[in-house]
Amino acid sequence: MSRLSAWIAEPVTSTGIGNGVAIPHGKSAVVPELVMAAGRTAEPVEFDSLDGQPVQLLFMLVVPLIVAALALG
């Protein structure tokens, strides 16, 4: 596994929130604080969004493992 790997959590409901937007999230031992990356796909991508529409805008959130552990406690 790469040092930069993030574990993406796809909860019971999709992180595709509708209107072509998805907010996948995960945790990593490498990041010291919340990190966000934004991107736009050249073509729409199927993402099992809540509205059934494909996604073109992605906002990925990654938190440190310790923050993820505190959130569960």
C-alpha cells in the first residue's frame, strides 16, 4: 500500500449527493490535518448518486487517522 493511500468510505448511502456532485471521504496516516481535493471529470461518471445522475464534480475529504478515531469515540 502506498504512503499516500486513503481509505474511501462509501457509507450506506452514496457520497454522490446529486446535481453532478460527489463528496467521497476517507482517512490516512499521512495527512496531519483535514485535506480537500477538488476535481472535475471530462465526462460524467456513474457514481450511484442519490438522484441517479452521473457525477462531474468531486470534492474528496481526507482526515488523519487520529481524527477518525476520535469521531468514533
